[in-house]
Amino acid sequence: MAERVQVEEKVLSENDKLAAQIRKDLGARKILALNLVSSPGSGKTSLLEKTLSLLKDEFRIGLIAGDVQTENDAIRLERAGGKIVRPVVTGGACHLDARMVGDALQKIDLNSIDILFIENVGNLVCPSGFDLGEDMKVVLISTTEGDDKPLKYPAMFRKSSALMINKIDLLGLSDFDIDKAEKNARQINGSLHIMRLSCRTGENINLWCDWLRNQIFSKK
Amino acid sequence: MAERVQVEEKVLSENDKLAAQIRKDLGARKILALNLVSSPGSGKTSLLEKTLSLLKDEFRIGLIAGDVQTENDAIRLERAGGKIVRPVVTGGACHLDARMVGDALQKIDLNSIDILFIENVGNLVCPSGFDLGEDMKVVLISTTEGDDKPLKYPAMFRKSSALMINKIDLLGLSDFDIDKAEKNARQINGSLHIMRLSCRTGENINLWCDWLRNQIFSKK
């Protein structure tokens, strides 16, 4: 196994070099880049749909939609008003890597966007290990999952800057304890900025929009 | 990258050898072994809790509970009446492999069980690539995820024998179309045995119990 570890370290280091270059290119143009990570079904695409509907006239939004198969998410985002949407089909791979993001960025005029959302593959484990050149990771969980997810998948919560707890419209219909979920998340990462919202009903979506505006302006 | 592929193939082949040995050992004792796979939060542990409460006096149930960190699931299963529960903490790895299962089985007297449930790490991508020596994979999705999951994560649905659509008590509260989900799943794997149920309310849990009884008896 030692050989395998060495090879993986080499691959990771190549990824880190590419990610650093992406970060430099985006930084030079003051583009805020967010890497959205979560389990399948927590609501990454729904969050981006809502974001497009609310902010597409305020900011120029670029989107990279990663998926194992299909371009379903990219199609949804275009329908929601996304003008610059690049699908990345990983063909089985369980996460995006910096090479995939770099290739997708070749097809985006970086002078035409203020913010770049990278929707990662739905997977709460593997994407935590791959820097994509983003400013920060945003992790989503939903109230229909377990409130112990931060403890069970700590790497993702440790590496994220913000946590969205989605589907608050379904609170009370399961055993999910939202205060406990927050407490568990803070136990893993005390500096997480946590927002509770519903992408379906739009409740508290203004918290997310305000946070985004702040992040965009602090890049300028 | 060629070197990496070769090394991974070697690792996989070692995994397959170990899995074949596990399958032989379990088969010799006519133990039904099921590998439960899903996203985090689809309800693998809830399904096993319900299964224990209903079938623990009828069958001798062994459980291996895989998790990235924590032994939370194993603790829940013991509370639900599980007498033979072995936690496997992968320490960051995104799936169980045959070596982990083989090690856990060393601590189980195989003459004392009729059925072995292996609860895999919550991940809809990576566990599809690792044979654990099971008779079949059972994949769970829930009605709070997207109904296009089978199309987006096809490998897992292709390699599974049964699909549980969980959380039917929450149908109608999201845009999830259960008929579409079934249709999407059958498009990927026409021979999937599909069951719709709610582990929370217990609705249709008898379908699962009956299916399990059939599988156990057909092994004898």
C-alpha cells in the first residue's frame, strides 16, 4: 500500500498546483469562488436556482455543475436563468478536481463574471480532499438527514467556511434536532457561519443573499 | 496517471480475492449477507433499527456498521436490540472494503447468525466499486432527495438487487415524483426489486420483512 499512498500524494500535489493557479487567475479578477459540497439531495442545485432567481440581475454569475453522469443540474440552472453554466460530467469519479475545474474555466470569459459557484458531486466524503481553487467551501445539510452528520463526516465541516441547514420547512416531520445539528457542527468547526433556510419556500434565503453580497464586496 | 491506475487495479483485485473468501465463508454457513448503500441520511440505520425491532426474535442478526468517524450507528443498533454489532470506523475512507469487513467478521461467531447486514459508509458513489463478499447490495433513496438520483449515480443502482424508496410519509412535501424515481431506477436496472416504505412510521415495512424472509429461506 505504500506505493499507492505515494502515487496518491503525487496526484494530490499536482491538484494543489493547479488549484493554486486557478485561485490566482480568479483572484486577479476579484471573482468570488465558492465550492458547494453536500450529500446527494441536500439541495445544492435548489440553492443555486434560488440564488439565480434573486441575484442574477445584481451580479454576473458563473456556474460549474459537477455530476457523475447526466447534465441534469446544468440544465436546471440554465432554466433558472443561468447564462454561464458549464456542466462537468466526471464519468464515475466521486469528486471534482482542479483539472476538471480548470478545463471548464477555459470556456468561461473570466471578465464576464463577479462570482463563480462550483457545484461539486453529491458526496459528503471525497470532495473534502480536493482543493478546486475556491475562496471557500460551503457545505449543505438538510433537516431530513441525521443531526449527527457533522460528527460522522467531520472533514467536510472542518474545511468549510459556511454551513447551510436546508429544508427547515420540513422541521418537526423527522427526529432532526436543528440546535443539536448546529452544536455538532460547531464542535467540529467553531468558526463556521451557519444559516438555516428553506430553498423550497424561500424562508431565510435573504440570510444567504446578504452573506453572499458581503463576501463579494469584501473581495473587491 | 497510468501508474496510479495500475496500482488501483492491484488494490481492487486484492479486494476481490478477500471478498470471494468472505462470500465462501458466509455461503458455507448459509448466511444471507446484504450490503446496504445510500447517501448519508437516506435511512440505512433507521431501516436496520426497524428490522431489528421486527425480526430479532425470528432470525439471528449480525450487523457491521461502517462509518467515517464515530460509532453512532453501532450504538443506535445496539439500543434497537442488536446483539451482534461490530462498528467499523474507516478513519476518513469513503467506503468499506473487504479487508475491513473480513476483520470485523473475525469478531463474529458465524455459527451464531442467519443474516449479516453490512451498513456501508453513506456515499452514493464510491461503495459501488467495492465487493464486500455480500450476496447482494440494497440501495436506499428517500423522497426528500431528487427523483433523478438513479440517473445521476447509475453505478450504485446498476449493481444493486433491491431499491428501497424511504420516507414515503413525506411524499407531497417536496417535488419528488415517486413514479418518476422508479422509472429512472428501472431505466438503469430493469431487474431491481423496488419497495416504497417509511422507516419512521413503519408503513410498508412488511414488504421489506417479507422480502428478507424470502431471501433468507432461499439461501437455506
